[in-house]
Amino acid sequence: MLLPASEVRYKSGDSEYRYRPDSELFYLTGWEEGGTVAVLRSHGATDRFVLFVPERDEKLERWMGPRLDPAEVKERFGADAVFPMAEFRQRGPALLADGDRIHYRLGASPVCDGVVRDALRAGRGRRARKGAGAYVVVDPGAVLDGMRVRKDAAEVARLREAARISVAAFREALGCVRAGAGEWEVEAALEGGFRRRGAGGPAFATIVAAGANACTLHYTANSARIGADDLVLMDAGAEFDYYAADITRTVPAGRLEGARQQAYEVVRGAHRAALAACGPGATLEDVHGAASRVIGEGLVGMGAVGGGVHEVLESGAHRAFFPHQTSHWLGLDTHDAGAYRQALGPVRLEPGMAFTVEPGLYFPPGSCERVPELEGTGIRIEDDVVITEHGADVLTGGLPVDLGELGPLVGAAL
Ligand SMILES: [Mn+2]
């Protein structure tokens, strides 16, 4: 398996974004810096874990900070061999050519693409003469996704810490929600709350969406002022040791009554039903089904869609207002690696699997002739769950969901 580090990315000119390691490389090696390639070999008596690392460079280190000596890298990361990156192009093909298959994501890095091409060429000759040699390129996800989707105890501990930090920051940020405040003020409270508690930062672009902005699922401008009686949707999460939390709460800046309050209770009900469906042996399709039923019933009950509940669910009419899935895997990536469905059907939940539960209802302007009062309203409630031996643990359960409990927190900041 050949895993290159993520490239350093530039915001503009020579101004770099803060470096964030590649999830797969970090998962297998703990390596956190750029400019490296890891080679992992399942065959051969030697060099089963080889790291190519940037060379020491006194001048560069004055700007970018100290680098480890190859000997220190070997010791700290448990590699069998450590070579300077400059030797990768020449040494790489031989390390890869004698197995059957090379796990590598084609296109991940131009230099790795070249090494894989050379390894395949060398492997073809070797196969003809010795009966073994590289001739297949496989996506690393074919091996790693199935590992990553089941979290071990150390990973769950990191997810738990990301969740704990996020819950605390949400409590503070709810205090900033009031009519007249900028969405950006709430964003600042969330992200400041993450950082103050030692998180690396936000795991993804924070969403603070007031009123109709909440109908744009990935609204991230956070540049509007909160209107009187707006519902404010906050979707954010801390990244701790590269593991993500992902929480959404939607709260009113002022009064919430009538159809909009009903809609909140429908999403609340869907959230409750979806959480109840989480457990070993269930599937995320079951979880989504439980949420969808309550959403469908609620839409019919509110008169937002016509027909019977069965009809609505069958035809998918509810999807006009609930257009996304209820869950995604959660881990090193916010939308974490792992299949949701395999040849035999949906993946069954097992202890250690972590994911979100996030039903929602969105009524963009002009979308709901039957109940115009609902237009311009977006509501989502999202918590993070890890499956246990006998059920499910809601990692973000410390943050209330019911309006009766959320209300006192809203606008409470001085
Ligand atoms: Mn999410």
C-alpha cells in the first residue's frame, strides 16, 4: 500500500492553510506532517513499513519549524526503514513490484502515480519470470474503509472528547442567538469555544443560518443578521485529534408558534424515533426509515402535503421537504469512510460504528403553497451516536433538544 501525505494547500499566493494530515495516512501511521509517503508491505521479511520523509533543511526549518531526523522518525513511528523523500522515485518501484496488488488511489500524487507505473512495468517482467509480480492497482479504501468504520476504544475516546467540546461550545453559542445579532457572532462563539477547549478547530465549515438561509443545506456565508422570531440553524462540530463531532440545533430567536412550532416538533419526533432505531443489528436504512415515517406523518398532519401517510411515503412526496439522508458515518472525516450498502444489502450496525442522526425539514420560499407560513423555515436536529454491545450511546446527549430546555440557553449571553 502506497499512501502519500496530503499536499500543502495555499489560500492564495504563498500563504498556506494550516496543515491537516491525510486521514488514511494518519489512521495507519500517526504521521501529521506533509511531504511524506508511507509504503506498507504485506510480503517480504524486511521493509514492511517504510517511510520516505523530507530531508532536514536548516534554512527552511527557520520558517517552518524543526523536522525530525530520519533516526528519530524510525524510532517514533516504528518504521522498519526511513529514507529521504528524494530517494522515493528511485527506491519506490522495487518496494512495490513483488506483491500481486498495489493499493493506491490513482491521481493522489503525480510522483506516486509515476512510481506505481514503474512498479507495474517491473512487476510484469517479474511475473513472467517468477510467477509473482504487481499487476493490479486497488483503491486503499477496499482495505481501510472496513477498518475505519468500526472504531476502537481509543477512537471512540477521541470522538467522545470532540463531542464534549462541541456540546460546551454550543451552550455558549446559544447564548449569542438573539434578534439583531450577526450569524457571524454565533459562528465566532462556536469556533472560539472549540479552540478554547483545545480542539484543533472546526471539523467542517460552520453553518449559522437564520430564517430562510437554513433552507440552503450548505449555507456557510454566516453573513446575515438574525431577524426577530427567526429560527436559527447552527450546524458545527469540533475536530479533536483529527476526529470530528457534528451537531445541529435549531432555535428561535424570539417567538415560535403555529405551524413553525409544529414543524419543530415533527423534526423532534423524527429525531427521537431515529435514535430509538439505533442499535446493533439495525441498519442506517432502518434509522432513516424511522425518521422518514415521522416526517411523512407530520407533513400530512400539518397539511403541507396532500394524501395519506402511506401514499406520501410510498411516492416520496416528503422528500421535497426532507431531501437528505438521516445519517452519515463519523470519524476522522466528518462524512467518514465506509460503505452504507454492500452486495448483500445495507450494512448492519455493530459496536464501535459511529454516525450522525440528523432529520430535518426545509421549506424554501415558494415551496409550500398549502402552508405558506412554513416558507422560509429550515429545521434540523443532529446528534452523534456510537453503537454499543446492547444499544447506542448518544455522544452529544449533553446538549438539550427540547425547546423547553433549549429556550433558557438562547440569548443568555451578556
Ligand atoms: Mn452531519
